[in-house]
Amino acid sequence: MHNNLWWPTVVVFTILGVGNLSAQDKPNFKGTWVSERQPQTLTITQDALRLTQTGPEGTLTYQLDGSDSRNETKTVLGEKWIHISKIKWVGSALVITTTTTPQTGGSWDWMKIYTLSQTGTLKLTTVDGVLSDRLYMNVNTVTFTLQK
């Protein structure tokens, strides 16, 4: 995985207008979340060691200590993709940088940023094409509310 994903993280936080990034409590994202704009459900379990997310991408588990996390997913055509991720806390935001390698070869880097708003909504921002030879970057933020 590329070790120089920190710079794009700073750029993304600048774009998103994330404010005070000083040391803050690390939030717990545990719960079942429903998106506001599309029918999508995300279930997150979290303890001191790991965060596990189950949603449209399948079930992905991340180590919260910053060590490599390895996940496998399959495309709709059955191709296996290997995802190697690292987590970094930036203030109260959880940043997951991932290198994805398809079974057919090649790879790309992307990231997810989890933040909780003051009103308790979860914002999940995905940045595709973080570091690539292509002049392409896609930023998408989905807002979720906690299902009660």
C-alpha cells in the first residue's frame, strides 16, 4: 500500500470543511444506519480492537490499531478483489485508506472517512482515485441516521 496517502487526506478534509482536528474523543460508530438519500443500510460493530462494517460492499473488518487489514470481496461477475487497508484517526474522524487489487491485476487507492455530526448523523465520505496516474478523483458523501 502507498504510504503517501496523508497528503490527499489533508486535501479532502480541506474540501469537506472539517473543522477542528485537535485531539478529540474517538467516537463509536456502532449501530445500524440508514441513508437519507438512497435505500441503503450500513451495520457497524466496533470495539477497542476493530470496526466491522456490513453493507452493500459485503462485510469488511478493519483493525483500529493502524495495522494492515485484509478483506476480500467479489464483483457481480465473481471476480475476487483484495483490499489492504489502514486506519488513522484524524481528530474525531476515522480515515481508512485502502489499496484494492483485482484478481486480474492492477490496483488503485481510495479512502473512506467516517464522521459523526453534532446532531448524531453519520457522514461517510468515499474518495476514489486518490493516487492514480489518471486525472480522476471522485468524492461522494452519504449521510446516515441511526436506526432506532
